[in-house]
Amino acid sequence: MARKWLIRIAVGLLSLGAFTFISLTIIGRVANRRLETELAAIREKGEPLFLTEMAPPPVPGEQNAAEPLQRASGLLVDETDEESTSMESLREDPRGCSDEAAEIARNWITRGQPALEAIEAALQRPGCRFDHDYSSAVGLLQESDFGASDFLRCADLLTTRGSLSVRDSEVPAAFDDVLHTLRLARFASSDPMLLHAMVRTACEEKALTLLHAALEREAPDQERREKLLAALDSIDIRGVFRQALLGERCFGNSMFELFPDDRDTGGFTGAMSSAGAGLQMLWIHLAPTPFIRLDQARYLSLMSEMIDLSGRPPFETEDDWEALERDLDDKPWYALLSGFSLVHMRKTHEAVEAHRARLDLARIALDLEHAKKVTGQFPDTILIPGTESKRGSIDPFSGRDYRFRRTEAGGYIIFSVGPNRGDDQGTDGRKDRYATGDITWER
């Protein structure tokens, strides 16, 4: 009797093993076909698939801003909580902040002078290429000697100095620091990854805050105005975002390609661990390869859709994003990695478009200030004869012109309706990241 049961158990296990083998073989073939279809579609568009294809071109040493920026990193001065609060107060309102806050910021700038000199040396160089390893996804995870936080701290140095110039009525120097910060921001996205693109937008936002404060004091001279407009016009933020998404897709594809051989080397698991993805880490170790390949195909498909949407304004893509989010929510049981990787992409797209609107408003404001300098008063419309204000003046959230009106105080307000698509009459929505309110520029 015992022998019969042993035979039955053995036959059952063999049958289960055979069934599992056949099932995984069939699933593997389906997964490979889906994956090859996605890869072929990307190749047909002429888009990159692997990180090595995204590596920035080399920059000769004497032309490379990376070396002096890395030197600046070692010279950056840590700020105390009091200094941080004082500098934030100064940058938000250079003329209205307290004398004590301004003096604290001034002392910090004095201590940071060696770092400022290194930054200025970097800005004289035409290119920037950090020594990142694009041969593998694991290598790219290793941060260089100059990281995202260093870019932001350098931007803080430049814009704090510029804010002090505004306070001291040395406004031309403040306009120069706007230009310096915009150039620094361009170097931030020399590596085509989403993190670097968002650091670039953060640096540019700091420059726009300084520009707004400087314009409150006076309009720039013709030479600086032309330089400022040229710098703003050169910012193709949608192009930067698209390039970053291409880099992210290559990064994700390279990470998936670690399977099955390298799932235990620490590259993928290290990345997921740092992101707090415990369930995903368990799946990495236990999942049969065919299911990983199915998830890889899904990841590439969804990323390709996002890349296509990244070049279009929100007023055109609202329905498409909602459909894509439904696809993300209605995920197959095996799609733990792709689902984890693609969250918040719509919010990121909206943040990029909000930044694009701010850049447009800054260009229009420069023309309005120039018109007042020439005629003695602000115009009643943003369609100013002899300027190019109309260029880029379509609100990406409404598809219509930016809102504009004169204020009772003799100034003006221009605004975009922002991600909530509602006209909030120019109420500034920056504090809650435009969940409510508008994207504004007020004088």
C-alpha cells in the first residue's frame, strides 16, 4: 500500500514538473514574441535601446566643465538651518527680507567665494561630461563626484549672490547671475536621465525667481535683454524631457536584461532596495524568467507611449494619460517591476509643462518690461508690436493664450491656468505644486 502511494506521488510530481516545464516553455515563447515586437518597434523609429547608445559625446578636458564643477563640490560650504532659512527668505523677496537675514546670507556668500570662483570657471567652458559608466545599468547607478544636490547648491550660491545684488540695487549683476544659473542648469542635463532633467528644471526655476525679483527693480539693458531672451529661447524643455525618458527606457531595459544571469549580483536588488521595494525584490529572486520577459515587454510598451505623449501639451493629452493610467492600474499579476517603475509619470509631465509655462511667462515679462522702458507704461496687451511675445504664448494647459490683465496698482499679471485646468484668477499655486491655483507672473 505504501509503495503504491509513493508511486502515485512520484507520478504526480513528474506530471506537475512536466506541466510546469511545458507551460513555462509556451509562456516563454509568447513573452519572447511580445518582447521582440516591442524592441522591433523601437528600432524601427530609430530610437535607442541600450545605455551605451545614450552616452553623451566625449568632451576634451580643457573644454569640459565637469572638472571645475567637481572642484566646486569640495569647496561648497554647508549652511546651518538659520542660514538656509535666511537665504530662502532673501531669494523669495530680496528687498522685503530683514537686514539680519540679508547679512547672514552675505556672510555665507563670502565663505562660499572659492566655490563661486570654481563655478564661474566651469561656466566658461563649452561642454560638460561627467565620468559615468554607460556600459551597464549598475555602473550608472554609481553617483559621480558631482551629484544632483551639488547642482542645486551651486544654483543656490549664484541666485543668493544675485538676490543680494537686487537688494543692493546692482541689478545688472543680478541679470548676469540669472544667465549664469541658466547655463549651469544646462550642464545638469548633460546626462540623459529623468533625475538630471528634473534637477535642470529646479535650477532654471531658481533662475526665474531671481529674474522676477530683478525685473521688479528695473528692465535690463538691450544687450542683457537679448542674452536673456536667447537663453530662454534655447531651452527646449520638452526635448529635454523626451531625451530623459529615452534614457530612462534604456536604463530600464538594461536592468531587465540583467536577468536571468545577474539577478543576484546586487545591481537590480540594490536599486530596488534603496527605493524601498521589498515585494519587488522578492519577485526578482523568485520569478521565472518568462514572466520577467513579459513584464519587460509591458515596460517598454508603456514607456514608448509616455515618450510619445511627452512631446505634446497637456490640453491635447488628458484623455491619453487617463487611458495610460488605467493600463497602469489594471496590471497583470506579474507586472510588479514595470508598475513600480512607471508611477507618477503623469505628474512629472505636468511639472515639466508647468515649468515650460513659467519660461513662456518670463519671455513675455521681458517684453512687457522693455515696452515700459521705451514708452513709460505697460501695454494693455501681450501682443506688443516689434517683439516676439506671441512666440510660445499658447498655454499648454488650456490651448489658448495666456491670461493677461493690468492691475489696479499699475502693474500686470500674466498666468497659465495650470494643471487643474481652472481659471483661478491668477492665484499663485506654487505652494501646493499647482494642485490649486494658477502659474503666475505678477508685477
